[in-house]
Amino acid sequence: MDDLTNRNSKAFQIAVEEEDLGTWKLYKRRIVYLRKRKSSANSCFF
């Protein structure tokens, strides 16, 4: 029982980390997109 709980929490942790990574990739892509537009307001913001 304890082993199962441990395995579940590990799987959950991996899922959370993957979700964070996905969010970071989207955020990074958005920054690249805003930089490509070369708007002075956006480059000042970042």
C-alpha cells in the first residue's frame, strides 16, 4: 500500500513537472513572437 502511494505521488510529480514545462514552452514561444514584432513597447516590457 505504501509503495503504491509512493508510486502515485511520483507519477503525479512528473505530470506536474511536464505541465510546467509545457507552460514554459508556450510562454517562451510568446516572448519570441513578441520580439519578432519588434515593437519598442514590448521589448521594454520584457
